[in-house]
Amino acid sequence: MKTRYVNLNDVSNKKTFRDIRKWQKERRSKEKDLTENIPQCSNKRIKEIKENRSRTSYTWIGHSTFLLQLDGLNILTDPVWAKRMGFQKRLTEPGIPLEDLPEIDVVVISHGHYDHLDFPTLKKLKGNPYYFVPIGMKSLFIKKGYQNVREMSWWESFEYEGIRIHFVPAQHWTRRSLNDMNTSHWGGWIFQTTSKSFYFIGDTGYFSGFKEIAARFMIDIVFMPIGAYEPEWFMADSHISPEDSVKAFIELEAKQFVPMHYGAYRLADDTGPEALERLLREWKKCQLPKEQLKVLSIGETVM
């Protein structure tokens, strides 16, 4: 019998058929402007990125995909260059063409949903990456022909080429087929270098785990999801709202907030510009320093 993984405090994300029908009915009644999208960076640093093996940098490719360059390693988070997600066409192009990436050393996967794990993308990556995946997922990677795979449980850590990589809890769920509901786990990844720590949250609802993570780690930069929250009565257990993302940032006591998971795919009823507008409004309401919020254009690099 397969292991089924759960959230902290056994928070369930299960929805009934009636819930889904209610959401579908609500969606039909909403008019959303899908013509306004998150902009592409006007000054992409592709050549610098390809040549960089010494400077710390991060680049937002789009959705939950970042290229992190830490201590000489090229790291990708949840690499997805897919043009469609189910019936929905991608709203914004990836910030860097797949063929323009440098050789990748490490890939981390937060969970198995298709907008976070796309095997056609992985097949095209340059280099011979080492894959870090949640517990329960290694067998799928082996089946697909990948050998350099390390499976990790919550709170486990591993040192790779001088960087400490930690797998930490999130509040979510996963499924890739009819019969594999929650047969692998989900979570976030923390990268500790000699000088800074980077927290890639993955996909999550707001949960008590943020306080425990703050108690264990000092976070410099957090890559925080802000989209796919509407309608909140349906999504809140799995996707954090912009307002709760600010609350989580405060609890984490992190130094910088980089928003993600918005503007690429229409996974819920909110749009990318709506998510960003609500984030900016809440940031101002909480009177947080402007310099602590780093909103990136797609393809923008911080170096």
C-alpha cells in the first residue's frame, strides 16, 4: 500500500464535486481582463548569466521558475517552460529561452503538480543536473531515466558542493494521475551559502509552519508565491493570498521578499496584475520598507 503524505495539523485540501461545481459557476459570472500581463524585462542579462560562475544572482524565468547562481552553482527551481497548462495557454513567455540557459548543476522540485514539474523541460536542460525531490518522487524520476536524484523529507538537509540544501514544510497537496494523490510530498527549499540564505517556498497556503521555519533559519531572501488564490474559500488551504504572503514574510523575519507564482498560467480566477496590486497595497498598509520588496519583471536578474 502506498504511503499518502499529509500537511501539518492534518489540514486537508480535499474538495467535493459540489465545491468544484460552485467554483465553476462563480467563474462564469466573473469578467476578467486577460490582456494585461506582467511585463518582460527590457534589459535581460543573458550573456552575463551564461558566463557567470562567481557572482551571486537570481533571475525570474516566470511562475515558480528561478535560476539561482550561488557559489559557482547554477540552480533551477521548479523548471517549467511549457506553453500550455491543461487547456490554458501560457499568458507570458519564459524570461529566458530554454536554449539560452547555462549548464545546470542542481534542480529542486517543490511538488509534482504539472506547473511545477515538467519532464519535457527537464529533458532539454544542458548539463547533468543533480535533482532534489520530495520523498515519494524518486521512483518517478528513475522511471523517466534520471539517476542523479536525492529524495528528501521535511527538515532533512544535505550539503552539495559547499551549499547546504534543506527541505522544509509547506501546506499543499499533489497529484499527477488518477491514482497517485499525495503519494509524494511537497515543500520548500532553503539554500544556505557561506554568506546568505535563500528560501524558495514552492506552493503553499498560509500555515503555522512559517513560524517554525523562522525559529530554525535566518532567511535573507524569500521567493514567495502570491497568485492562484481566488476564490479564497476554495483555494486558501493550498494557495496563499497576497495579504497572507505579507503576513508570512513578517513571521519569517526575512530581509527581502521576491514575489512569484503569478502571471504565467491561469490556475485560478485572479490575474497576475490583480495579485501584484493586492501585494503592493498590503505592503503599504503594513508600512514595510520599500527596499525589502523586490518585484521582478519576467527575465529580470538581480546580481
